[in-house]
Amino acid sequence: MTAQPHPGAPSGGYGTPPTGHSALAAGGATFAGVLLLVNGILAIFQGISAIAKDDVYARVGDYVYKVNLTGWGWILLILGVIAAIAGWGILTRAAWARAVGIALASLSLIAQFLFLPYQPLWSIVIMAVDVFVIWALASYQPEPARR
């Protein structure tokens, strides 16, 4: 099956290519900003509870990665603060926030994978949120500012 040109398309073209300026992409980026902000706040609470007392989280079985829970608490707390700031930046359409959001969601994805033995269900949910945030921020291409 071969592709057919769309009626009314420019000569030799197959319609206008997707530009990333659609309402779906903009809505996805806004939703990703909200998710990153909320994920950051929840990671702050998760980190505080891991730092406050090591017996808050129960270890599920034996795990390959032996990491001090207090150390992971500090990592989650720091990532959470930065993620909340980046989420706020995405919502205010700051230029730096998309790249920072993708980087932080990637780091959060790795951190949650390593946090699996302590909170497996929660980590899987947050990992899914991180994947969505990465996809939404990477696929959204904001329109350049007009002068």
C-alpha cells in the first residue's frame, strides 16, 4: 500500500507534518508539569520519612542493591525539591524547565527502580509517571516567541 497525497496539500506533499503545536501536546506538557510538581512534593515526603526513621519501610525479600535507606532518603529529598521547582518552571513556561524536567524524570526513574524493595507498588506507579513526563516533555515543541 502506498501513501496517497491529501487533497489540498501542497504539490508533492502529503499534508502538513505534525509540528508539536497541537492542543494535545500542549496539554500533555502542562499535565507533565503538574505531575512533576506533585511527584517532587511526594518525593520530598518520601525522602523525609526515609531519613526520619529507617524502620518506616519494610524490605521485601532480598535485593541485589544494598543501599542505606537514609542515603536514599536524602537522594529522594534532593531530587524531589529540584523536581518540584522544575514542575513549577514547566507550568510557567520557563525555557530551561523542559530539559531539566526530562533529566529529573530520568533520574527519578532510576531512583525509584532502586527503591523497589522498600515500596514496590509505589515505585512502579511513580516510574510510570516518570515515563509519561519524559514522553510529554520530549514530544512537545512550543512555538517560538513572536517579536
